[in-house]
Amino acid sequence: MDVLTVDHPLAKARLTVMRDARTDNAVFRAALHELTVMLIYEAMREAPVRTERIHTPVARTEGYWLAKPPLLVPVLRAGLGMADQAHKLIPEAQMGFVGLARNEETLEPTPYMESLPADLAGRPVFVLDPMLATGGSMEYTIRLLTGRGATDVTAVCALAAPEGIKHLSEAKLPVRLVTASIDERLNDSGYIVPGLGDAGDRQYGAV
Ligand code: PRP
Ligand code: URA
């Protein structure tokens, strides 16, 4: 699996705010918004463009439009904190939604909602989820997408664990990963170490 680590100093600084246990919910959400802009910007670097001759007020020149804006798919809850910023950066994009909650005992994803276009053939898809831990939630989401014909999926994650990357690589899914950090490992409870804790709770409070 191709992995792009966005280790720009600005990304590292926002991630540090998110990691810091002293950061409150509002500041955590703001830092995730800002980090999302950087991750999406890099994820779109090779996006295909359509050219068109346009007129500026001064002269004719080449103009560029996105040829294939991706479908954005935030994974609820935590991925919701990336959705608006990604959409602001790619206003042409459409959005689908997947709702999953990881079972704290088994670490398996429990699905509770999905709202996706029926046909994703030929459409790039960006899955937005701050955390790639065991990789179970991301694998579940990608299988929903490939079941609808998607063959070009990008997982956009603030943090990734080596275990999750290995899981996705071995599943041989058509996915690349864009992340700000590959952390050390998972702990016995399935949390990323050093990580940032529970990304849903850090944004919205514990449920
Ligand atoms: C978190 C996170 C991912 C998942 C990652 O969500 O946002 O979706 O865990 O873990 P995995 O790689 O081991 O599957 P969680 O299930 O805690 O739900 P939430 O977003 O509602 O907090
Ligand atoms: N989900 C989270 O929110 N945090 C982790 O560290 C692992 C899974």
C-alpha cells in the first residue's frame, strides 16, 4: 500500500496540540480542522485536471478545473470533524457517510448507518477518519466502497498505527494512505501509542 506521511512542521504542530492531554474539546476540533486542510491538500497533489482557455481581465491563459473531484466519506463520529474542512477545500466534491462504532471488547467495528451512492465505478473516494488503529473500521468502510465499484480509495487519517497499515496491506484493497504520523504501536486496549486518545471523545465528549 502506498503511504504518504505529511510531516510538514505545521502538521506536526497541529498534531502536537491534538496529542496534548491538556487540550480541550474546542481547541482539539480546531487543530483537527487545520490538520485536515493540510492532509487533503497533499492528498490532492496528483489529482487529474481538465484544462480550458479562459480570459483574465488582461489576457487569455490556460485555466485548470478538477477533472474528477473525489467523493468524501467521513466515518462517524470522529471523521465528522474532518468533513467540513475537506469540503471547503474541494467544494465540487459530493459526500457520503458511514457510521461505525468499535466494540471495546472485540475491537471489531459495529456498523450503524451508511449513505453512499450506488455506483462508484470510476470515482475516486476519500475516506476521512482521524484514526487508523487495528484497521478494522477502515477495512469495513473500503469493502462497502469496493462493493459499489470503487477502485481508487484514499484513506485520510491524522494518525496511523503500524498494525493498521499491515492489516490494510494484507487485505490487498485498492487504497493508499495519507497521514500526518505513523505512531509506534497499539496498546492492549487497541489504542494508538503515543496517539491522542479517543478521537471522538476528544472532539465531542465521552458518550
Ligand atoms: C475510532 C476511529 C476509527 C476507529 C479506528 O472510532 O474514529 O473509526 O476507532 O479503530 P480501528 O482501526 O481499530 O477500527 P470509534 O469506533 O471509537 O467511534 P467514534 O468515532 O464514534 O468515537
Ligand atoms: N480509536 C481512537 O479514537 N483512538 C485510538 O487510539 C484507537 C482507535
